[in-house]
Amino acid sequence: MPTPVPHIVEVAIPLPLEGNFHYLVPAHLSPLALPGTRVLVPFGRRKVTGYLLGPAAPAGGELKEVLEVLDEAPLFTAGELEFYRWIAGYYLHPLGEVIKMALPAGINVVSRYRCETAEDGTPVLREFLSGGKNVRTERFYSSLPPETGAKPRGKGVEILEFLQFLRESGEAGEDGEISGAALRARFGHCTPQLNRLVELRAVRCVEREVYRDPFRMESFGKDSVLQLNPDQAAAFSRISAALAAGVFAPFLLHGVTGSGKTEVYLQSICVALQAGRSALVLVPEIALTPQLVGRFKRRFDCGIAVLHSGLSDGERYDEWRRIRRGEAVIVIGARSALFAPLSRLGVIVVDEEHEGSYKQSEGVRYNSRDLALVRGKLEGAVVVLGSATPLVTSYYAAQQGRLGYLHLPGRVRELPMPETAMLDARGQRGKTFLPELVNAIEDNLDAGGQTLLFLNRRGFATYLVCQACGHVLRCPNCEVTLTYHRGKGRHVCHYCDYSILAPSVCPACQGSEITLLGRGTERVEDEVKELFPLARVARMDRDSTKGKGGHARVLKALEDGSIDILIGTQMIAKGHDFPGVTLVGVVSADASLNLPDFRSSERTFQLVTQVMGRAGRGDKPGRVLVQTLAPEHYALTHAVSHDYEGFYAMEIAFREDVGYPPFAHLAALTVSGIVAAQAENSAQEAASLLRKIKADCRLRVEILGPVTAPLGKVRGRFRWQILLKGRERSELHRVLFHFRSGYSHPAAVRLIVDVDPIEML
Ligand code: ADP
Ligand code: ZN
């Protein structure tokens, strides 16, 4: 018998290391060591889990052996590996870490398999670590025909009653199987009786794998397909033509809230499914879009998987397996759902494509909105980016013909856009509400309408200042002021959660002249209650909605009409549809305008437009009032006049002037350290190396900095930033690539490379 030749494989390891590693596969593992499986390998003095990428060419040098193969079947396909490689290259991140991020966390505790050799020499797979098994099973019972089984001689009526029930359900079809859970729901605790029946061979018990159901949601009967209006029909026909062609086609679907974008998604997905292909729907934050998930479930009979951050590892792993097996062909989820293992992907929808939450802010800093286009291209799928306020970079791409432009200019039901007005808050220092806003709220209350009040700041006051010595309460770890939260009686850091009890005297001079300045949602809530004592007032922000279902509760109350006035942060701006809301007041939008970030105008425009979109979605027309210290700012004037194109024209001119995207590509490097001087030195060295690479390779890349980051200290680390701007993406990447292999820094210093940063704080 010829001895199998051991083969050499390439393995990616999820550690911050450059490159992949080669290992030898011993003969007895050979049949199992397939590309896409996880392997246990020796690494230094440790054993680590790596991902087997594929065969490698023999090269010189001693190779270590793979110790175990951890999966019975590959976890990722060759096509998915190609996608992972693309991501690793683009975001300059180790492939192993990219793969680890893309696979569901629950997988890491799954059972392990070992290949053993049977007596006749054939390999057999044995499970050897079932303790960490993460697959949920359930017992299913069915009655056996009386002739096979013995007569039950058990005492009491219960056992006979059971048997009767099992037999009747057996006759009713459905394989005659009933789950233990269903029986317990009907009869209470009955495991001993069931065991007895199984013992008596009157009942058969089988154990099967089941899924946890993460999104229990009642179905309200099937939705019917709506007759599209002409704009929707035009958009739909271009999407379905692309689907019929079966090639990559990217679209920008630009339509105000209520213009019928979701209906276009639904019908497009239907076409994809009919062609035997699957669909992926990305939303910014799934907890905020239960209405959308409900609409999908009512429309489609096929398997739908819902992925979001609220799932436990086990639930996530269940959903992942359903998708992998083709049992779910529509996946709805937030950012990370982009990695859902759908096969034959036909369409990817990115709803609210302008949302910053598509960007991952730690680890692999990928952007799902951008990667949706990459995945679509690799898999020949149609990609639809939908928004009422597209990114200026997206609109620009549409104008350049790189995205197909689909426009839904008006609301479906011919609802008028809300009547809007700007309120100039200058010279009114100290007042939370201008008289016009107070009157409007009062009128709206009298008319029985609901009011949303928007303010982009949590907490009660912004900060504490001593009028005598000027001392301001600051976070010792981060370079920011602490925010007073009255509910907790504490001053809290919004970056690291550091907090102190509210002092009664100034901590610096012991004087009593301490004052709270600025205002947050908590304070606004107080003032509203004081102004309108009879109104039913609620608040929605990250503090008031902690815990599972927090959002849903507030939203439900609003829907039921048991809230008159809701105060909230941007959470209230997202795509909910509340017909009772007839007044929206923007208490302040100035905080986001003044962020030191090139996208602050764009963000403010999007935010204000979105909040405004909450008004008048029902039969009654809506009204919007925007209070601001910057009533002439183009982001606000254009938002208030519903003029996207006008805003775009100003913003794109600004971007071109200063050389920001889409006229340049950016990468931000952050160097941080506990010791101020060390962080600064490392940042200086990084900048010099970057400049040297640029000069040596003659690349047209601007290198700005290092400068202290706008948040110069966070969680005790001093932060420096270097910004790279390149007209050509390839040149920017060349600089980064050489830099990464050439830069070394002390172990205590951290380097973060953020390609296409969306925020630089
Ligand atoms: P968007 O996603 O742009 O906010 P939706 O698709 O949710 O818009 O549509 C807004 C509302 O109009 C929904 O209640 C939807 O059921 C309804 N709608 C959408 N398209 C049509 C249509 N063609 N005919 C009638 N009603 C429609
Ligand atoms: Zn802090």
C-alpha cells in the first residue's frame, strides 16, 4: 500500500502578525484537512487555532505539523476566502483576524473532531470534545404502533392520556412527532412519564438539532404586493433588468422617507428569489427597525434570518448555520451581517447607506456599505444603496455614472412635506425653548397631536463649572468634560464611563458657586414637564433604553398614543413611521455642526433631515421647527427647505476646495501611549518614515501631522494622529503597505490604521 504523501498547507492565524504560515499535514489527518477548516497548530510555545487556506508549495526549512483538524466540514468557501483576502489587503489587517471576525463567535466553542484509524485502516471521524458543544438539541416523541411496543402498564391517567395525545397527533400527520417543549407546554413537567413510555417502547424518542429563535415575532398574515407608482416602477425595472442579466450592478436609490424605497427592495428581492438567488438586507441598527423586519416576514414565506448585535453567541451561530445550509435565503442584519454565508447571492440592499454605523470602529475597521459593493462585484449581485440623504460621495459617484441613479422624488401617498421654520436662538442665551417653539407645542397638544423634541446630547447638563475659580469637572482618563446625569446623581464621562458622585462644593476651591452649564435630554425633559404639567412626557436615549426591548417599549407607547411628547437623541430620528407625530422640534443641532470633522456639515444635514422626516407621516400635515445658533449655515438652511441638491452643490464645492473625499482618499493613523513623550516620539517617527516612503517612491500622497488628536487623551492614553490624503487610492495603499512593514514601535505604543475613516476625534 503506498503511503500517502504528507502535504503542505497555508494557514492564517488570528493574531496581529504579517503573512500566513506553512504547516505539514500528517497522513492520518490528510482526508480532513480541507481548505476552510480550522486547524490546531503549534505556534511558538503555544497551540493556536488557525484557518486552513489551501495547499502551499514546498519550500526549504523545517515545518511543524498540524495537530488537529477542528471541523468536520469547511467553514468558508473559496469565494468567501477571496472576499476575506480582499478585506485584509484593503484595510491592512491580518487575514486570520479578518476570518475570525467574519465567522460567528459561537463557532469557537463548537465540538471538535479527531480523525482516528479504524481497524481496517479507513479513517473515521470521532467527536472528542462535546463539552463545549454549542448546538442545541431537542427531543421529539412519537407513538409507536401497539404491536411493536409493549402495553403501557404505568399507573395513573397521565401516562395513558399522553399516549392518547401522541397517537392522535400522529394521525394528524406532521410525522407524528411532537417536541418535548410542546408536550411540556401542554402537560407541565412530564419528563419522567415520557421516559417511562420510551422505556416501555410505546413511544419513540429521537434527539434532533434545533435552532434558537432569536426574533420571535408574530406574523400578521400575508402582505400583498403593492401596485408601484411610476417612479417606483422605473426604479424597479432597472433593478430587475440587472437581476435578469445576473451581473454586478450597483445602484443608488435616492428617495425621501415615505417615498416607497422599502417596497422597491421587497419587490426586487422577490425577483431575485424567483431566480433562485438569495438576498442580503443591511440596516444601520436592527433594534431600531422592528417594523422593517415585520414587513419582510409578512411578505415572504421563505426562511428569513435576522442577525444583530443583541443575539447571544449561540443564537448567532444557529442563524449562521441556517444560512449556510440554505434554510434562510433572506438575511436582514446590521453591519456584520455582510458576512452572512449566503450562496448564490442575487441582491444586496444597504438601507440608509449614509449611516455612520456601517463603519466598524475597532478591530478591522471595515465599512459594510463599501464592502457591500465589493461583495456584490465578487458574486455578480445587484447592490442597492438606499437613502433620503445619500452620502455626497455616493451622489457624486451616481453623477459620474459609477452608480445607477434611481430617484423617488415624492412621498407615496402624495403627503405634503412638513411645513418648516428656522428659529434664531442667538441672543437668547439660557433659554431651552424659544417662545415660538413653546407655542407650537402647546397648540399641538391642544389639537391632540404628538410632538418629538430632538437634542443631540444625553444627560442633564453638559458640564459643571465653578463660577469662583473657573474649575471644570473633567475626566482624568479622557480629555473631555464630565456630563451631569441627575438620575444617577453623578458626573459621567461619555467616552470611558468614568464617573464621580456629584460634588456639593467645588473640588478645587471648596467654594459653593458651582453651576451646571449646557443642557442634555434629561434637563430638557424636566423643563418640558414643568412647562406642560398635563402632558405625558417620555425620553429616549442610550440611558433611558438600557436593556433588551428598551427601544421597543418607548416606540410602542408612542404608537399607542400614550405619549404626547417624546424627547430624544438621534435614536428618535431613525426610520420609524408614526402617524400621530405632527410636530418636530429640533431643540439644538449645533453640537454636531461644531465637531472638528470634515463631515460635520453632511452629518448635520442628514440628521436634521431625518428628524424632520418624522413629522406628518399620517393624515394630518406636520410641522418642523429648528432652533439654532447658526441659522445661516448651509447644512441647516438646505435641510429646512428640503433641498438635497442645493446642499450637495455647496458641500461638494467645499470638498473639492480642501481636497476631501470624493476628491481624495484618506487614511488616518493614530499612535497612542500611556506615556505622553513616548506616544509623541513614536508618532514623529511614524510621520518621518511615511515622508521617506513618499519621497523614495515618488508618490502623490499628502502626509499631515502628527498632531494631537481632537480627543487628545482617551482612557488614559495620549493620542496623536497622522492623516494621509491621496488622489489615487493605489498610491495611498502603497505608502501604507511599505509603512506597515517598515515601522516598529515600543510595545507600549499602539498603532491604529484606519482606511477611509469617517470620524477623526
Ligand atoms: P420608505 O422605505 O422610502 O420610507 P416605504 O416603502 O416604507 O417607504 O413606503 C411608505 C409607505 O407607503 C408604506 O406604508 C408603504 O406601505 C406605502 N407604499 C409604498 N409603496 C406603495 C405603493 N406603490 N402604493 C401604495 N402604498 C405604498
Ligand atoms: Zn473618560
